[in-house]
Amino acid sequence: MAKQLHVEVVSVEEKLWTGEAEMVVARTTEGELGVLPGHAPLLGLLKEPSQVRIKRAGGEQIAYEVSGGFLSVTGEGVTVLAESATPATASNR
């Protein structure tokens, strides 16, 4: 099995999703960023509004529409700390 990232998506109100993923793609104020296992630690400011996509094993993709907040990459995984986040619908992807 390929290496996985531990990912958490958290809004001000609640933890929306937590699990393992192969890749996370997010748009920061510096541009779009893809995070794979072993990525260097970083803290990025999420672009408003934008979408965070989580690519899981087997091709499943989960997406959240986010507004405000940060993307944190550490040795433990990826955390999306958004001011607001809602699951993206198929038409929004």
C-alpha cells in the first residue's frame, strides 16, 4: 500500500472530516498546491473562496468549499483550518 497522509478538515464550528488520503490539493494565496506524503512542513493562507480536494485510495475524491483559514502541513499530516467549509456538490467541482 502506498504511503498515506492523515488529513483533517476543520471549520470554526466543527470537525468536518478526518481520514487517510493519497493527496490533498488546495488553493492558497500563493497559488494551487498539491500535498503528497513526505511534503515539507508549511503553513499557507487559503484563498477565498476556494476548494480543497482530498484524493483517497481507489480514486475517491472528497471536496470542500472553503472560505478563509489556513492549510497546515506537518510530519503528522495535513490540517485544513477554515473559517467556513461545506461539502462541495458534484456541480461545484
